Amino acid sequence: MKYNEALSKNLIRELSSHATSLTVPKNTQIISIGDTIEDIPFLVSGVIRVYVESYESGKEILLYYLENGETCFMSIIAGMGDEISKVSAITETECEINAVSNDKVKQWQGQHTEWNRFIIDLLVLNYTNSIKTIEELSFLNIESRLLNYLKKHQMVNDLIEISKTQHQIAQDLGTSREVVSRILK
């Protein structure tokens, strides 16, 4: 859900006026599990990969990608609840981010009904996507998950060619590069 389409021009102006603009290079870890969330990222341009990781196994599972005009719901949840991050995020491309303090975001919660609607809509969207991810992990074999991943990735970036290594795809799916390589052959 794109905040720049869901919010009024007045609230977007307020967001911009209270934001710190950041240019973040490609492949930069912007948050890790256990980090404190002090600012909520509003992505102006670029792509960010949001994932969970297991320190015991070293495996990662892709949760979702953020693209132009989106914000990270997991950051909003952690930031508004004064909790630590339960996810990690890395830039897939160079990104322009407007970072807004938790205090300002909490203030909007009490002042703007449109902000509350945006948060509820974001919650519903992320809940639905989380259920789909759980269903895929629980009920689909790796071949089907890989096919779904390639189709989604193609749609997300509007590309015909997938510009990821087999290792990156394996990380997103929580499997090994050898498994992805075997299936792609």
C-alpha cells in the first residue's frame, strides 16, 4: 500500500516537513532483528528487502519487498509499541528514504483519522500476505514456492529477466543454493 496515494496532500506535506531525507546505497543493512526502531522509513524510491533470519541455522525467509511510496509495517508496529525490531531489512537498490520519528507518527495516530485508516489498511494487507507466506511454507513444495517466487519477483520489478543470483533466491526462500540450482536445471 502506497502512503503517497492513501494519505491526503496535507498529511504528505506534514510527513515531508518532519522527515529526515536519507540516500542509502544498495546492499546496506538498514535494520536488524533486535534493533531499536527510532524512525519509521517512508520509501521515496528504490527497493528494500524485509526478512526474518534464524541465528541458529543462518537461514533467512523473505517477508516482503518495499517499493516506491511504501512504508514498513513491521517498523510501524515496533516503533509505535516501543519494541525492538523482529525483522531485518536491506536495500536491494539505492534508496531515497524519508525517516519520520516515532513521536511524530504516534502524534498522527491521535490527530488524523486518515492516518488510522492507513494503518488499518496496512495491517489487513500485511496480515493477508503473512497468511499467504505461512501457507506457502507449510503446504507447498520447494518447486512450487520457487515458481511463485519467480512470478512475484518478475511482477514486483516489471522485469522479464530475474536479476538475482541463485544464492539470493535461496536466501529469500529459506533453502540452499544447491536446491535452487537443481530445480532451475
